[in-house]
Amino acid sequence: MRERILGTLTIGQAPRPDVTPIIDAHVPPAVRRIHQGVLDGLSRREIDACYAAAPGEPALVTRLEDGSAVELSRRRMQDGVQQALVALDDAGCDAILLLCTGTFDGLHCRRAWLIEPDQVIPAMVAGLVGRRQLGVIVPIAGQIESESGKWQALARPPVVAVASPYTDPPATLLGAGSALKERGAAAIVLDCIGFTERHRAALQPLDLPVILSNAAIARAVAELLAL
């Protein structure tokens, strides 16, 4: 049987040691991985010059190779993401997983299956929660508005709170989750690829279902690439 190849594309710098163990836990080991980042090889000064978000502009947040976090312009990232997709497609990837839950318009691949979490997770979650109230935790305050459109499949608008997987301690995340529960949330989505199992564990005292975006999308990719 022909070898399957999965490309992973972070809007930050690859590899992502916080995320790849979650992918590896679900995707068959026989599937070869190619990890790439839009910001690979760039200095912080070069990143700011090319991709920094202007005040009030829709922004995304990601992790750099040194572990630090950076906010990026969603608009300015679009071309960089598309160019990286072309490179992974040309490298022979059967599927390419975008390691970002932010929304992009018009991304495409010539041959590979492109898996965009913002196209998969909202629909899946809408089917799971039905008419129950969903709580969403985003990494930066600006995403409360800029990423709200992707939740239109829900029967009722989500309640949203902010906590960063990169810079905030577990107590901040638990506080955000507690606020959502007080507002009626029956389940919580951690809406950033940077959230990991330790963040889900931090919300255990709430006794609510917690959906980890990268684990959910990794399971979906595993089904697509099942051997």
C-alpha cells in the first residue's frame, strides 16, 4: 500500500511541540508527517514587519519556535498560508491540516485534502450540543467579534470568554470557564490550536464537557487517513 503523507501547517513556526503529540496520539504512525510553519526562518523583527496586526484589525495568535506568542494580522497571513499550502501540496501530501482555528477565505490545494478546523469543528459541535448553550474560550479579546461568524450553525449564539493558552496561568483559564458556566454554558470549546490536554484538565472542576479543538480535528484527520 502506498505511503500516506500528512502535512501540518502552523501559522507560526514548526514544529509545534505542544500540538504534535496530540496529533500523534490519533493519526496512525504509518502516516508520514511533514511539519511546516508560515513563519519558519523569520526573526521577530521580520515577522512584525510582514505580519503584525494593525490596531482594531482581526488578529490571530500563535506560537514561535522559542515558545513565545505573537499576534498576527489575519489579512496579511492569507497569502503566506496559501503559499505554504502550495509547497506542502507539491511535496506530495495527501492531506494538509491547518493548525489554526481562525477563519480564512478561499484557501485551496491542487491535489491534497485541505482540512481547516474552522470548517469542521463548528459544524461538529453544533450537532453535539443541539439546543444547549455552548461556551467558547478564545485566546485574545479581538476574536470574540472577528471569529463569531463561524458559530452560525449553533441553535443559539455562544457565550464567549478569553484566556490565552500561551501566556495565561491555569487559574485564568478556570476563571474564564467558571464565568461561562455561570452564564449557562453546558459545554465548552477551547477555540485555539494552542490549547492542550493540560488546559482541558484545568477545567475539570467545572464538571462540564470540554472540547479540545486540536484533539477533535486530529480524530477527524485520522478517519480520513485510516489505512
